[in-house]
Amino acid sequence: MHLSFTPPRRVKIGDAAAFAGTTPRAIRHYHQIGLLREPARGTDGRRRYGHDDMLSLLWIRKMAETGIRLDDMRAAFDEARDVDESLRLLEESLAAQEAEIRRQRAAVRRLREVGNPLGLLSEPVTNRLRHLPPGALRPSDLDALLVTERIFGAVAAAVQASSFIVLATDPALRAEEDRLDAAEAALDDGVDPADPRVEELARRRHAHLKSLERAIRAAGLDEAEEALFAAEDELDEEHEREMSAFEAFTKMPYDFSPARMRCVERTAQLLAED
């Protein structure tokens, strides 16, 4: 039996808090201090959180886990996302504390070495990507890894990183990725799910994903993926998720139209048929 599920476009504060692993009270505080912008409200007068709101909330939570003060987080949301000075001061303040402090200091060191925001992701992900040249990864790449890590765990995000390594080093594949992203985004402009363009784009996306797979194998990145899968239980235990993948998926809002969701589903079907 085939079950089709369309994720929510916007969610209430309780679902936003559950997905991000925080509380509604904390989110309201983020609004009050200007760290998180106020989202639009529904007809019932309650806040409704969209995809961009959730990404901002996830980055805030990641920084809070490293011990960064809320006042210092504002520096992380400028264009450069440069918080090195804040991290230096934070590392000095952590020196006097015990076991939990050692974990925080290790996280801070990784962030300083790898860079912000990549260093905020789990260690398996940053280890996969840290040797890429500065600027090779796009903010949207990091956003995708952040969501994958939250829903499916550190290993899944580290495996997904192979695709971004290939895209960062192969201009032709990156160009095709950009063309497909633009074409899929155009499906949100009132396109009927039965429109022939949906099937055409699904087939193009399927072919592109197969090209990525071949490039990953040619670069030897699949060998590193096998090592990750071998250590999956241990790695995901270190980065334990607080909810099931399905539960998380139902709480993460996406601004996808029915046509775009149909394109995603059809692509998945084509991959399953391989």
C-alpha cells in the first residue's frame, strides 16, 4: 500500500519547539530579545512558523548547545557568520568547569577550526567536509545537512555530504543541480500536479541523482560512506535523536506546492525502481 504524506507548510509554536528540541517559552524569549524574527500569525492569532523560521531556530539551538550566549549569537547571523571572537571568550570561560565543559570546549574548538556554521554540525559531517576550500559549500547546502542531521541522524547527514562534495568540485553537476532547483521551484507557481512538466522534471532529477552516484564512486567517496555505515550505531548514539524520523518529518514545514511534492514522490519512485 502506498501512503502519500504532504508535510505542513507552516506549524504552530509547539510543533516548532518539539522539532528543534526546545520549548515554546524559549522561542518566545528569542522573539523578545530580537534573536528570532516574529513569524506571521494565522487566522486564530497564533504564530505560524515556516521553513526559514525553522532553519533559524535550529541554528540558534545548535549554538546554544556549544554554550554560546544569546547576546553573542547575533554576530552569527550576519552575512559572514563570523563568531570567532565570541568563541575565544567562550573558551576562556569554559576552562574552569568539568566533564560537560570538556564536551563544550571540544565543540568550540571544532567550530573555530572548521568555521561557522559548518562547525556547528556533528563531527562526522564536519570531518567529511572540512577539507573543502572556503566558500565551496553554499548556505543552502549547510541548511540541507542541518535538517537531515536532525531528522535522520549524523550518519545520514555525513553520507549526504558526499553529494555536496561532488557538487562543490564538479561545475557541470553543480550547474545541472541549479537548473533543476530553479525548474522545481517554478512548480510552486500554480502548476497542476498532473502537468507533464512534473514527470519530466522527476526523470531529470532521477538522472541527475544517478550521475551524482557515479561521481561519488569515481571519487572514492563511497568507501568513506561504507565506514560510516559500519560505525552507524556508535555515531548515532553519540548524537541521539529525541524523536523518530517520521515524527520529525511531520513537524518540519516546507513551502512545497502539490506539484512539487508530486515531483519529489515521483523521483523517489523512479529511484526505487532502479
